[in-house]
Amino acid sequence: MDRIKSLKRLRAAKKGAITKLTTNLTEFIEHAATVHDIKGMKVTVEKILAEIESYNQELYELYPDEDLEEVVSDMEYVNKVNRHLIELESALELPAKDSVVKEQAESRKATGIKLPSLKLPIFDGDPIQWLGFGELFDCSVHSRTDLTDLQKFTYLKGQLSGEALQIISGFSLVAASYESAVTVLKNTYGQEDRIKAAYIAKLCNLPPSTHEMNELKDFSASFEWALESLRAMGVTVSEICAVLLYNKLPSTLSEVINRELTEK
């Protein structure tokens, strides 16, 4: 069971990465992307999808028979992503963006910096967003061998804001600082306990819903998203309830509990 939970957690992170990439895909293709962008998007989605299918294959061997419905759900998800890939492939057949590609190539030649043009989300320090951001950054920038550490560091700083940018502000923008900056970010936001706590806080801070159908739907979707994410990370309902109860205690009592836990 531990292996199933681990695989589901990894798969959820990969799905989150694909969701970020394919949100507003049509608008991306029509208004924001060059051929180079679209090719980069397609390669990245294909790579992540292959990893998801690898996790699925291992999960199928571990699933009990009663989990066949989940297998069907997995297949539907893969089909959905394949439709996105078909949309990207179709866009690559359009010649309209050739002049933009040429202009982009000339611009890169003039600057001498070959930073990837794939648009990534800005990471502001929300631990919930770290897994998706980290996967995308690794695929698009960190794992590339044609970029120097200085170029990678420049790109990294350009994708950060708020607290996340602040915690690496002490590093000079030099190649030697890049790996240290990445390590600080991973140690700060990639810790599983911190991510779990952020999801639970999300549940605690959900605003109460009214009787309006749209608000009820939004509340239900937000609740299910946070709960399923926690389950994928192996968090039990008992653990969630314990934290929810803890957050309702008087501050003086919660301070006593914190102190006793720290002393153990």
C-alpha cells in the first residue's frame, strides 16, 4: 500500500505539471506561441505523459480487482492529454509563424543567450505550487545541457516572486551560486511535511459557501482538490481531522502543545 501511495503522489505531481502547461492551450497557440514554443511544449508534455503512463503501469500491477474503475479513469486522462498533443501537432503544421521563428532566432543570436522561450508559471513561495513548478522548471531549464549555470540562474530568478525570490536574494548572480540557490528552494518548499501542511491550511481556510449554486460548486471543487491531493500524499483522514481540531483550539493551549511536542 505504501508503494501505491507513493506512486499516486508522484503521478499527481506530474498531472499538475501537465495541467499548468495545457491551461489556456488554444490561446497560447493562437496568440503567444512561436513554432519553437509549440515544439518545446509538445516535447515536454510527451515526456511527462510517458512518466505518468509508467506510473500507471506499475499501479495496475498493484491494484486490487475492485480498483478497475480507477484504471478506466487513468485511461480517460491519458486520452485527454493525447488530444492536447494532437492540437499541438496540428498547430505545428501551420506556416503562419515562420517569420516569428526567424525573428526569435535573430534575437537570440544578438543577445548570445539561448534561454528557453517556453512560458512557465511564476512561483511566489506557495508550497502547494512547488511540485508543479519544480517539474516544469527541471524539464524546461535545469536539465538542459546547452545552458550554462549562469543562464539557468538568470532564468530561475525571472520565474520567482515574493517570498521565493526573497530567500535567494542573498546569492550573487554568478554561475557558482545556481546549485546552492536551487538547493535552498527545494529544502524550503519541497519538504513533504510543509506541502501537507499547506494543503491542510487550504482546507481550514476555505470560505463558507452560500446557497448559490456556483459558490457551492466552487467550494466542493476546492474541497475535493485539497482532500484528494492529501490522500495522494498518504495523509489519513485522522491526521487531517487532528490538524483541523488543533486550529480551533485557543492560542494559549496550542502554544502549550507546540512546546511539549518540541521538547519531546
